[in-house]
Amino acid sequence: MNIKKLFGSIAFLSSLLPQIYAKEINVTTQTFNEAYTLAESGDILLMSSGTYNKQISFPSDKSITLKAEKNAEVVITFDITGNDDTSENGGGLIFDGVKINRSADYFISGNFGNISTLEFKNSEITNIGRCLLRTSNEGTINNIEFENCLIHDCGNNGWNFLYPKHIVKKVSVKNCSLYNYLGESFFSPTGSDNNNIFTFIFENNTVYKWSKDTKYAICNTAKNYSTNSIYNFTNNIINEPGVSGKTPSILNATGGTLTAEKNLIVNYGGYNRTETINDITLESLGLTTIGFPDAANGDFTILSSSPLATAGKDGKCVGDARWIKQVTSPAQFSVTVMPENAGSVSPTNVTFNQGDPVTVTATENFGYSFKQWETKNGEILSTENPYSFNIENDLEIVAVFDKLTTYTFTVNKDGAGAQWGIVNLNPEPTDGKYIEGTIVTMTIETNPITSFLQWEDGSSENKRTVKIDGDKAYTATFDKIPFIVGWDLETSEPRGERPADYAATTDNKGLLSLYNGDGSTTNWGGSTRTFGGITYNCARRYTDYASMNNPRYFQAKFSAKDYVNIKVTSLVAADNACVHKTQKMQYSLNGNDFTDLTTITMEETSANWEKMEAFLPEEAEGANMVYIRWAADATSDLIGTPGSSDTEGFYLTNIFVYADNSSIDDKEAPILLSTSPENDSNTASANGKIVLSFNEQVQAGTEEIEFNGSAIEPIFGSSTASFEYKGLEYNTSYTFTVPAGAITDRAGNPFEGVTLNFTTMNRPQPIARVFDAVVAADKTGDYESVQAAIDAAPKNRTTPYLIFIKNGSYEEQVVIPSDKPNIHLIGQDKEKTNIHLKINVQSEPQEGSQWYQNDTAAWKYSVHNPESPTYQMEGTVVRINSNDFFSENISFINDWGVERQNGPQSLAMMTKGDRITFHNCKFRSYQDTWMTPGNTGYRHYVKGCYIEGAVDYVYGAGDCLFEDCTLYNVRSGSVITAPEHEKGTQWGYVFDHCTIDGNEASNDGKNKLGRPWHNNPICVWLNTTMKVGIAPEGWSEMGGIPALFAEYNSMDIDGNPVDLNNRRTFYTGTDEGMEEGGECKAELSADEAAHYTYENIVSGNDNWNPRSLIETIGIPQNVTISENVLSWEAVPYAICYVILRNNEVIGFTTETSYTDAASKDNDEYCIQAVNEAGSLGEKSENVNKGTSAVDKSENSSFNVTVSNGKIHLSGLSSGEKITVFSLNGAIIYDTVTIENSCFINLSVRGVYLIKAGNEIKKVIL
């Protein structure tokens, strides 16, 4: 018997076993995960339409196919984690006919065993921020394959599309289109095996805008694999890098055999090889361009008549064959632009079949506005953009643009800190220009080594807004805070051996490095991390768990020659268990012998960034080289219990070394050269700085400096002392005094002192503008839904984007993404402007459970139910993920909670951002009405709002101040709050001058102020009026132990003090998996309560003042209407006015008049002024054509009306004298009545006084 043949037959039969026993299994989004877990090797899961979002792990020792059912639309948003597969061949995954849309950095990422195959067929892959595949450990991948796939719009966050540490045997990519990729390489392994004979096949693919830099490649194996590897590129179109001007390579590999045939390479790099290349060019095909109709949007159509259709090897097409279009009845379509260079159009020159649908889109270049589509003879076709039609014959059209007026815009920087000073412009200019009418915000970006002093006009506020009405030039002056070097790590590269990001001199740039425990250098992980609501780019120290007994360390070095008073500052944090509790900052003068400077203890992962800073000892002053090290004490315990594959999560950022130049012999006191503001100035900013400029560097002396009743700390620059202040009154006089000796020079010579008298400027009138968008359910606005207006809003706005929402029922979910800050949603009337939806997070009901009947009813509207209209939505009616959000006059309603008066969790609002403001809004549900998740430093200000619920209906984290709000309970035993504040939270939930109310059922004395959901929550109630009773214990227990649950000055409905003697002060929590107890005070003293001020709670480090958003605006006065024209007096500080007819909004204007062409005689009008944030003022009195706004007296003996320009007096006595005066007292008209009424005709409109007998009335004509 031939043993070799026998084993071969056995192997062959074994390979067939998975196919023989493989089965097709129909799955839905609900049954998929269980079926996947139970699937056997070779099984095919036939996926029905839907979005699959539950994470899976890579299969172990079996291969599974995930295939879309015929005609099914399958969207995969889940990620795939590693496995513990130790088999020789490993597991495999095959995707067929699906769309992978992650909206995240990774699809397959983690530690894996061997992988037999990873295949993608007939699929679309999009929206992956970094890597489709990233493996972090050694192993083998036998095969990676793509066939007939679309891969696009990935890589926005960098890294490589395929980024395995596993050793890969083969990668095959055939008949695919790869486009719009801003990452690095397509394939770039990190694992190295010079014995691995690798095969890379790239055939009949279309590649457009792939890779961001010249140093990357489509296949970037470098020196990692065998020099006998095989690389085959055939019949591809490779066109344009991801970033214009770069030339990424097609191949970067050492050695190996390259075959390159019939590829068309345009504006891209090469193969970096010496072998013979048998490619084609546009010239060889008789072409000048490839001629893709709309490559940027993924249309790479090639006509069957094009040379490209047959230019490939063996007469095949080049590129992805799916784009070959057969043309039988050609109709040529072309578009030109007028004026030339005014914009672009897509498509520009395409051959269609007669009768084909065509959509043409115009894109404006800066300085132009699209006007219309015309025939080449000037006939207007359409003003719509895009423009869609069916083409029947050859057609040439013209995209016509209007030229706009533009102006230059220049910001100069001056002063000793000019080279480091940053002024951000929003929006950014184009080639230094803006279009007329653009509102531009200039914002000073602070950094640790500069001090902004002032603008060219002497003002010193950090933010400045201007409207473009001509060429503009501004100057920002900065001083330098004395320093040597600094690293803020704002850019991620380089990630090792990095010179300082800031250096005071060019010959002393320092160096920051990461060292292994053995003293060799390596790269740190470039990261962006948020702790305590503050986000920084940072360096991650990532020692493997196995090496934590000899961990890595950061080290910086710089010269201290000619420097004294050297201070090193930095920020550190930890985010996992694999970090030593004891962390040290050390110094050395020789790079070998290190001494501790400061030590911190990290008992747990960080709630906030933690300072590590210290002054260097005198022996370091003047040293030729100083070394600073950030190292763990390897003898200390770890923060927690890491897994065996974990790596250290220690982060370092904002390293700055401050110092003074060595002292010189100086006997003279510093001389004050200038001040800003100048003495007797009347243009000082209300929020800004007082700057004293000297002839030399100065420092703090022995006397304290005060301003406006409080001590004020100076910031010392190279020759300045600046004093930041905030919240001064406009048009008010102030005195600033520096006592003698409060400032000295470096030698200690005291400054004689100075007194400045100045007056703040008049309050500036804000720039006039109307709302950016209007939402109207009745189709009278720009959008019919709130979400549509949000979707159209610009990203990264630094000034308010104002959205007005007319009265109406908006049944929808609204989600504001994190990249859309400064959204202001202004409703017309909170009782009539309702954003609502019936939605909850009910899990699938379990028959026999206590709540089965309610759960079954709730399931119909659950985000987890594939049959629900809310399936896979966010679990709330409204979710705010951005900062600087403001809303007014809107009701946010969860219909499930309100209608059913029952659980489960049914949020009306979720706010996950900093500087969130609500005014005069309603929040209604039953369980979990409003959640405030997020970082410890996130702030909310809630004024005059109504919040309704029964169970934990205000819950979450952050510093949140609720003022003058009503908390309305809808059942007996309601629990109002359930906070989960982490350590490091300063204020928590603060309710000040709020009212606790409720329905009849809730008024039984069983309600609770709150319960500690998790962690160490804080909730304080100040000056509360309790209209419904609170249980004597006041609070309930839950998972956490509160840091503070307390009250001050609680009153009942009659204003009497509430008995707090029985409030709970001991809590038992189970957050850590075991029962723990802790005490918490229940009542604040008057002194303690006094610390809970508006300024303390919300100001933060950025002087946030949300009350300015709701600052009261005046009521329009002297409103009149004549011949359809409304007019009124201007309201100071209004940006625009809302026009209402019969209580319906009909328009907006920045003028003080408005024409209503549809006006009728009985229509009632009123006007509302709008403040700078979009907040609405009170309505004016109603007027109509018969009765303009006339002063009315309660005891009036005569009546005045205005109609059609005539004044009508009634209720008079016969023979009564009538006199009309101007406002300055001049007599305009007089008469004596002969009846009890009369008409007066005046030719000039205006405000008049009418006297009848002894009574005077004002009338507006």
C-alpha cells in the first residue's frame, strides 16, 4: 500500500468534511450572536436585512461564513475581538454580500490565535477610522482575500488598513475599488519573519486617493518578510494619493520577485524596484485623462468604447471591471463653468445611453455663489443644485455662478511671545480672504508659555467677533513667560527622541525619550485622552504586564546653562490596572544617578489629570545638562489586577520647564513704561487684563494686590505683569492700585507702585443677524425636522449656530454629534414646541416575569427590538454629545413614560458635554427622564425648567446647577435623583431655590431626594420649597456611597422649615461587589451653603457665564402698523426680531420694520426681540390696523384708535377742546368737538400726545 497516497486521500477527505456537514442557518439581528456561537466549521449564517451591532470574537479552530440573504441589506457595525485559539491552523471568517460600517477605529482588533483565512467577497467596507485588521500578538494568518469589494472613506484617524503583528502568508485583492483613504498603507505588517515567503496579488483594482504620505505604500512589507516573496500587480488603475502632492509607493519591499503588467499609474509613486515594468500610460492609450465621471464620490465609470476597457493583460479591462458601461445609444453630456474657475461640476463630460437619468452637481469655489443652469444659448434650465433629468440627446449646459465681494483679513502677532502666540479664526479664511458679510471670530488659544496682553485697540478679551465689510487688519500682542523648553505633544509625531515643541532658544531644544527597562530607547504610544473633562494629546507609557517589574520610563533632557529658579511641570494620568501606584519624577545631572523630585500615589485610575511638578535644587541651576525622569516605583503595588496581555496605561503631557535667566548686578528699581488700559481710559474691556510693561523682568514682591474687592494674581512675562479680571460692569469707573513693594525686579528692587483709574467701555451692540435655520412642522421654515437642521449645521463652530423651532409637534429623535458645538435650539413656546418620541430600552420580555405584561407592551417601542420603529436608535428622545449647547422654550417628552406612567428606562434627554444650558424648558417622562453622563468636569446650568418623573429622573455625573426649577413627582415614593459622581467631582448636583411638586398620588410623604447610583455621588438641595412631602429619611440607598447628600434651608409649602433631624447619614453600597458602609452628612451649615455660588459652580477655568445666554432683552416699544408695514423702536442689544401674526411666527428681521403683504384688517401682530444667544424677549403688545400700540389708562374718559392712517377719538363730550402735541411740546393740531367723536388727519407719521379735557394720551401713527 502506498502510505503517501493513503495519507493524501485522508487529507483530501478531511478537507471535504466541513463542506459535507456544513449547513446554512438563517439568522436575524436578534438570533445572530447565539447562532454564531453555536456554528460549526463550514457553516454559513444567512443574514436577513438589518444592522448587526453586537460584538463577536474571532472563531477558534473553525471557519464561519457570514453571508447576506439574497437581496438583503446587511449592515455590520460590530467589532471583532481576539480569541484564545491555540490550534495550528486557527479559525477563519468569510464575509459575503455585507456592508461593514464601523464608525470606529477598528473592525478586527486584539490578540488572536492563528487565523486560517479572512475573506471579504461582494462586500462594502467603509467608515473605519484606523484598521480593518490589527493584531497585537505573534501568530500566523494563512490567507487574507478581497474579491469584488468596495473599500472607501476609511483611515481618517491614521494607521494602516491591514496592520497585523501575525505573520501573513498571502494577501489577494481582485476586482475591487479602493478610494478616499487618508491613512497610511493598505498592508503593513509589524511582525517580522525573514523566512516567510509571502505572496501579494493585486489584480484588476481601481485605486483612487489612497494613502496620506510619500513614506507609505499599498504593500509595505519593507524588510519584514523573505527576499523570496512574490508580488504581482496586474491590470490596476492607481490614481492620486490621499493627500495632494504626496507620492506614496505601490510597493515597498526588500527583495522578492515583482511582476507588474498593464497597470495604469497616474499621479502616484512607483514600485521602488529595478525589475522591468510592463505598465501602460495615458499617452500610450491616446488619452489625456482617465475621465472618471465623479471619482470623489465613487463613480469610476469607463465606457465600453474607451481604450481602458481592453488595455489590460489578455485584452481585459484595467481597473475594477464593475465600472465598464456598455453604451448602445450614446448621448454625450458636457458641462462648462461660467465664469471660468468660479467652481467645479460633476460630471463634466460623460457619455450616457439615451434616456439615462443624469444628476449634475455644482460646487462653488471661494468667492462665488451658484446661480443657475443654462443651455449654451443662455436659456435657463434650473436653479436647483443638484439638478436631475433624463438625457435624450447630446446636451451641453453651463453652470452659472455669481461673483461675490471679498476682502482681505490679516492678523499680526507682536511682542516677545509672538512666535508662540496662537489666534484661531472661525471660519478659517481662504487665501487670507473672506466673503462680505461673513462673521469671523478671533480666539486666543492659550498655552503655558505665552501671555496674551491685548489687541491693537487696547481691548484684551480673548475672543473677538467682527463682521466683514472691508479689508481688515488686527494685531494681537503676546508676552513670553520665561521658560527653557516644553512639550505639549499637540502633534503625534515623532513618538520618540522628540525635540521640544517649544524652545526659548534655537541652540537648546532638549529631547524627550521613552526608554525600556534595559536602557534602550523605544517609541511611546501617541494618544488623546480625557480626564476630568479635559482632553490632551499625550504620550502613553505602555510596558507589557510581564515586564512591570522592570518598566519603561520617560526621560527629558535640556541645558540649564545661564538659568536659575528652574521649575518642571507636567500632567499625568492612568486609565487601567496595569500601572504602579507610586510614580516619581526624578532629576540627574549626569544621566545615571537620579534623585527624587516629587512622588505621587495613584490608588485608582485617574478621575482627573494630576500635576507632577517641582523646583530643581540649586545644584541644577546653570548645569550644562539636566535629565528629568518620569518613572514608576516598581516595588509598589499595581493599581488593580491586570490581565496577562494588558499593557501599562500611564499618560504624560504638558511638560514645561520654566526658569529665569541668571541674575545680574542691579541696583535700580524697575521703571513702568506703559499700562493697558491707560490711565483715565474709557475703553477698557469688561473681561480682560490690566497689563503693566516695564523696562526689565519683574516678579512678585511682598505686598498683596487687590482689584474690585478681591486679591488678584499677576502673570509675569519677560517684562510685563498682567492681571486677568472678569465680570466688570459696562460704562463703570474702576481703580486699580499696585502698592509699593508688591512688584520687584529680579534683584529685589521694589517698584514704587501705581494707581490706574479707568472706565469700562459701553456695552457693544452685537452684530445683527437672523437665525441660521428655522424649523417648522408646517413646512414654512428651512427644515421640517429638528434633526435635519442639526445635520445641516456646520462642524466645530466657535460662535452660536441659532436654530429657531416654530410651535409644532416634532415626533423624532434628535442627536447632536460631538463635532457640532455651539448649537442653540430656541423654541417658540415650551407649551407648544414639543420634541417627542415613544422610545425605551426594554430588553426582550421573559414570560413569567413579574413585569411581563408591561415589558411586552414596552418591547414594541424598544431600541433593542428589530420590529420596533426605534430599533437601534439611541435610547433617548434627545442626545447632546457636544459642548456649548443651549436650549430655550422647548418641551422634551418621552411619550412612553408620559403615556404609560411606567418603566422601563425611557429618557427624554441625555446630555454628554461641557457647558450645557437650558432655560424655560420642560423634560417629561417616568423613569430616568434626564441623564447627564460624562466627565467630572462637565458643567450644566439649568434655569427655570420643569422636570417630571418618578424613578431616578435626574441622574448621572458632572457639576450641574439647577436654579428656580420645578421637580414634579408623578407617583408615591418617587426618587428624584440618582447621581454617580466619581472622585474628583467638586460640586455635583446642586439644586438652588427649586420647588419639589407633584400630583396627588405623590403627596403622601414617601418621596426621596435621591439615591447613590454608583461611585461617590454628590447632591445638594439649597433653599428648597417642598410642596409635596419628602420621607423623613430623605434619601435611599443604592450601589454607591455618597460623598455628600445634604440640604440647607428646606421649607414646606407654607415657608416653614422642614425637619431634617431624621435624614439618612449612613449608607450601604455594593459597587465593589461586596457590601460596604459609609457616613455622609445630611445638612449644611450657613457657611458651607455660602460656598455654593453660581460663580463657584459654573465658572471653571474658562470663566463660563451661562447667565449671559439668557440675559433679558427689552420689549419692542411703539409698535405700529400702517399699510401692511409694521414698525417699532430698536431694542438695545437685540440681534434681530421675531414677527408674529395671530401668535404664529411669520418672519424675522434685523431692521425695525417689516412688511407683511398678506396682512388683513383683523390680524393681530406682536414683536419679540432676540438677544445675542438667540434667547427671546417678552412680546410687545398686540397691534392691528385698527389699533396701534397706544398708551391706555384704566380710568380713561375717551378712547383712541388708529385706522388707515387716521386717528379716531371717541367717548368725548360735545364742545370739548382737543389738542395734539409733538413729544417736545409743540402744538400740532387743535379743535373743538361738536359730537362725542372725531377723526384727526396728520400727514406725518410719528408719536403724538393727545389732550382731551384734562386727560392726555400717547398715540403712535
